Amino acid sequence: MFENLQDKLNKAIKTLKGQGRITEINVAATIKEVRRALTDADVNYKVAKDITDRIRDKAIDRKVLISVEPGQLFVKIVQEELTELMGGEAQGINVKGDPAVILIAGLQGSGKTTFSGKLASYLKRQGRTVLLVAADIYRPAAIDQLKVLGEQVGVEVYSEPENKNAVQIAQNAITQARKTGKKIVIVDTAGRLAVDEVMMKEIEAVKRAITPTETLFVVDSMTGQDAVNTAKTFNERLDFDGVVLTKLDGDARGGAALSIKTVVNKPIKFISTGEKMEALDVFYPDRMASRILGMGDVISLVERAQQAFDEEESKRINAKMRKNQFDFDDFLSQLQQIKKMGNVKDLLGMIPGMGKMIKDLDIDNDSFKPIEAIISSMTPKERQRPDIIDGSRKKRIAAGSGTNIQQVNNLLKQFDEMRKMMKKMNTMQASGKLNKMMR
Ligand code: GDP
């Protein structure tokens, strides 16, 4: 996410960080480079100029030049300004009402349907009852897509494939939600490839008819300045409550995230970072600013883990680790839980300093595939007692999993080392050494 911008900002600030004494000239040059980094990332020129002017004023105000750690102080100022630029405080969505109605708008392909599914799943995890509504009357495939997502996340989907009146469908869905006691209705609407009058009129009519508690505008962050322009047009017609930025897992340059708040004066409320239903985060401007500056985002990482990890399963596996009984079935289960947290590269990027290191590495969730295939090719007994896996078993496993003996050997070796490590920690813990070491 925002790797290029991160890289350029860090380069710009590095000179200041490395110097004990800095001069006005250094600061001016750094500020100019920060501005260039922002415009290169597709941030609107005026927005970039305003923020860098403010950074300069603050730097003078707080006497960066004569401070003990000029570089650190400067980074802090940039972090504060980026946070402010992206909206300051995080803004939640309004789910009050009986039912609360959330209207989803945006261009076709922006990720509306995917987001509707994710939002339903997110709200369901909070213990709310949700009804998803397929109000796209032009593309029958869109109804099917929402049905598939609904099934995946365990949320009912309302649709009327024969009805060509989006307003009616939305109204009927709300009546249905009332009857069945659903507290939140999410209406996924039709989008067009470009802004178009018929579409705008339709969504305006839907909005008027159902008076949503929350109207969210979904936009593809990869479209840069276009995203900002589309947001402006939609906002003029719909006066939406918040923005959802999608596809931030791609090589978005960041411009949209950084300019939208200033241009339309509406907060970004969610960001979507992948096709999986779990790849949704509430947008926190301060955490995003830290990520952009390569400072990581450990809080979001922990939150993702909490969402994805099944507590009972974690307890069970922990108990097995403590008894030195951790086996390949447990390993597979852990792997699946990690995968549920979303894109691995994205997760690693949340660790401070890691983003830069893994920038050019090709890591994706498919990297786990050979490991999963190898474990799946083992018999239950082999998974519990890998020590019985001899040469001929290895051959069978390699053939069954479409890998080779070396890959099987590697996995067995790594697994063995992992178990040894767990054993060591258990003994240390028993003797109280671990606590001592931790301290
Ligand atoms: P809609 O036409 O606005 O409903 O868009 P869709 O929800 O059908 O999404 C269009 C395409 O973008 C689909 O292939 C989605 O899987 C993909 N997509 C949606 N959100 C994300 C995201 O956050 N990251 C990535 N990489 N792909 C996404």
C-alpha cells in the first residue's frame, strides 16, 4: 500500500533525520521534496501545496531547527498533518434505526458488491442482524454475485430478478426486514462505467424513497485523480455521508486517500484491501499516516488477528503446544487462520519498518499452497507423528501433492525445528526462566 509514496517521503526526510544540525536550506529543500512526493502520488496540487505550507509553518513554529532531534520532530509534524488531511478522527457509520438503512453507491467495478458483502459480514460479527439487497436491475450477474457473497458470510440476500424498479425493490426489502426483525439493511445499487444521468437519477430516486441512515460512496483508489472527480460528482448529487476506498492492496499511489477529504469534505470511513470478505478495515487517519511514513500499523494488525482467530481453536492449539503435542493438523489450522486475516504482504507491511523491506518481494497467499498440499497428502497418522515419515512415504507425499522430495524435506525440517523451539520454551517456562528472560 502506497509503497512509492512511502519511499519518496522517507527519502525526503532522511537527510533531516541523519543530521544533528540542520539549516533553513535543508528544511526548505525537504519540504519541496515532500510536496513533489505528494504530487507524484497523484495528490491534487493545491492540496499538496497547502499541506506542505502548513508543515513549513509548524516546523518554524516548533523550532525544528534548534530542537534536539530535528528529524524526529519533523516526521511527527508530517504525521500530524497527513492525519489532519485524511480527516483527523475516525468516523464510524450510523446504524441507528429500525431498520438502519445503508445505501451503497459508486461506479461499476469500483467494488460496491464486494464491499456490501464485507460490510454485512463486519456488522454480523458485531452481533447485528443484516439483510443485503440486490438493487442492480441491469446486470442479473450482479444479483448472483451478491447471493454468493451473502451465502459466504451467512447473510440473507433480498432480490426481485423480474422487477425493473430499483426504488420498489429497495422499499420492499425494507418492509421484509421489518417483518423478519433485521436491524440493518444494506442496499447495493447499480453502477455504470462512467457517471451517467440515468444512473444518477435512479440512485437519487432510491435515496429519496428510502431515506437511508447512511449513504456510502465506494471508489476504486487505483483510479487516482479520477476517483476524486467521481467523488465530487456523486457528492453533488447524493450528498453522501462517507467514502469507502477499495483496492488499496493494489499499487494505488495514494492520491485518492490523501485528497478526497479535502475536496468533498466527507470522511473516508472504510478501506478495502483485497477480494476476501475479511479484507476490510475501519479507516483511521492517524494509523494510515503512520503507515504512509513507514511507521507500521501494529494496532490494525492486532485487530485483524482478533477478528480472524477463533478463540476456542486458539486455546485448543495452545494447550497442545504446552503438552508438546503440536502436530501438522494444528499447523494447517493455524495457517488457515492466518490466511483469513487477509493478504500476507499487506499484513507484513503493518509491522514497523517491514513495508520497505518486503516492497519488492513477491509474496502472496498462494505461497502457502505447496505447504497445504503437502500436509493434505499426509495420512492422519503421519500428521500426528511426522517422525514415521520415511523415504518411501516422502516419495508418496511429494507425488500426491505435486511437489518434490526436497520441498517435503524442507517442510519436515522446519516443522521439526518449530516443535523443538516450542519444547524449549515450555521447559523454560516451567523453570521460570522464560519470565526472567522476558523481563
Ligand atoms: P461493483 O461493480 O462495484 O459491484 O464491483 P465488484 O464488487 O464486482 O468488484 C469489481 C472487481 O474488483 C471484482 O473482481 C472484485 O473481486 C474486485 N475487488 C473489489 N474490492 C477489491 C479490493 O479491495 N481489492 C482487490 N484487489 N480487488 C477488489
